[in-house]
Amino acid sequence: MKHKYPTLLAAALLMGFVAANAAVAQAASCKGMSENVCATDSACIWVEGYQRADGRDVKPYCRNRPGKSSAELIKVPKKADS
């Protein structure tokens, strides 16, 4: 009888990889949008350009609305202390 552990481990790793990639895709969903397209997406918000404290200019850009990102919603089990 073959052990099922390698198959279960591979499936668990694959599910974790897919979930992590989905979080990254969601976080980047607004990146690179023009102002007009950004304004039509309820998940995104347009950030006006500004000057940082060190004098560098930041160009306007589209980003996810503030709040919990999908990456923060994914629960990662903590390692037990040895």
C-alpha cells in the first residue's frame, strides 16, 4: 500500500501557492490603470501626485482602496515555539 502523504502534501502546497498568487493578483489589480479607468472600478482609488519629504516627486497613480487587502485576509498558521 502506498502512502498518501506525499500526494496530500503536494495538494496542500498547490492550494497555498494558488491562494498566495490570488492575493498578489488582487493587490495588483489597480496597478497601472489610467485615471478614467481607475475611477470606474469600485475597488480602486486614484492618488494625486505629491512631493515626498525628501523632495522627490511622486506621479499620480491608481491603487486599491484602503482597508484590509486580500493578503491580510489569508490566515497563515503560526509556528509553535520550540
